Amino acid sequence: MIVAGVDVGSLTAKALLLDDGRQVLSRRVVATGARAAEAAQTAYSGALADAGLSQADVVYVLATGYGRARVPFAHDQVTEITCHARGIAHLLPATQTLLDVGGQDSKAIRLGPGGRVVDFAMNDKCAAGTGRFLEVMARALEVDVADLGALAAQARQAARISSTCTVFAESEVVGLVGAGRLPADIAAGLHLAIAERLLGLLHQVVWTPPVAMSGGVAYNAGVVRALEARLGTPVTVPPEPQLVGALGAALLALDRVSAKGAGH
């Protein structure tokens, strides 16, 4: 029995295939672009091809993410909060608090047993503290966004970024560059600003350790280090943080199929 989770985010669409032994058969990540439905199909078709399967082999598809309503081949859809909670509980069962930081929004989620969502706080009105924020700042520093974490590790003294608004923070970065501040110091300051923003979300859910992080921004070691410094506790990142939502969706799909089978 094979199920699929499809997570359509603002920047990337992810598809993951799972068998009834909870083994990941394949996964595929593609850029979402302007057409969420096409991106979802491309990711799903790619995952199927990688596993040597066809759509007829998959018994249930569950969609999640901001574009979850744009997945025509899905049987149902679930919020990304529920899916990320379930996915991280499978990967890191001890997790009490999860930070999911994606391209356009960030969420703090407090977990109960089995990945049940006890409380959550969400920032979806502003790009501050998200992947989009990092992309804009990397462009202002004229570096690749993937290199920001390593750049920040070279900092002598983190620059102070006083604004959490993306537009104003970009102006600050341009000003700091013009004033001769080292790019590494500016990058470190940006990561601290993001950590402060995320800390506010964590306080809203009354966070407790162990803390984990999912979403594409979790690949940025600079953000993780800044968070750990502010929290005073380790922040654990699973091997493929970008796929936690798709994994959670696939696990929930498996639950539904198993429950339906048990009912007959």
C-alpha cells in the first residue's frame, strides 16, 4: 500500500511517497512559481518516476501547504500546521515545540503526545523572519542566500538590525554596506533579528524544550545558531527539514487508509 503527501508552499512544492511500513520510497522538490497546480503535479510525477511507480499505484494523496486547494489529484487536504506537527513527531518524537519557517510565513507549534497540536502562533502577514526575508537581504549583500549561514559564522561583531520589516531592514543593510560594515557582521545581525522575531512567536505558545525546526529556513545554520543563543537550548533540525510537511501529510494519509481498512 502506497500513499503520498504533497506540500505546496509559496516557494517550493514537495511530494513524498510512503509505503505501509512508513518507509519513504521517494521525494521530489520543485519551484512553485506562478502555477501551484502545475508545480504540484510536477513534484508528484517526479516522485512517482523516481520510485518507478504510476498514479494508479497510490491509494491516497493528501495535500497540505498554502496551495493545498490547488492539488486536483489529492483526495483531501489538511493544514500545514497539522502536517508539520505529525511529521516532526515521527522524525523526532521527543519534540515539545516546533518552529516551521517557510518562504512566506513562520509558525510556532506546541505539541502534545503523538504530534497532536496543543497550541500554535503564526506570522503570515509579514515576510520578516521567513525565507523571503533572507532572499531579499542576500540580494542586498550580493551573496547567494544559501551562503548566508556560512558568511555569518565569520562575523567579528554582529551588526544591529533594528527593523523587522523587510523593506526597512533592506534599507538598513544597504546603509551598513555603504558605511563599510563587514558583510559577515551584517549577515550575523540579520540572523539575530530573525531569531528575535521567532522568539516572539515561541513566547505566544509558552514553548518548552526540546525544540525542533522545520521548513526551508532550517537549512540556514546561522538562523539556527542565533535561535539557540537566544533560547539557551539546542534547536534540532531533521535531515530534510523542507520535507517535514509532506512527510506528515503522507503519514496522515496512511492513518486514514488504515482506519478505513480496519472499519471493514
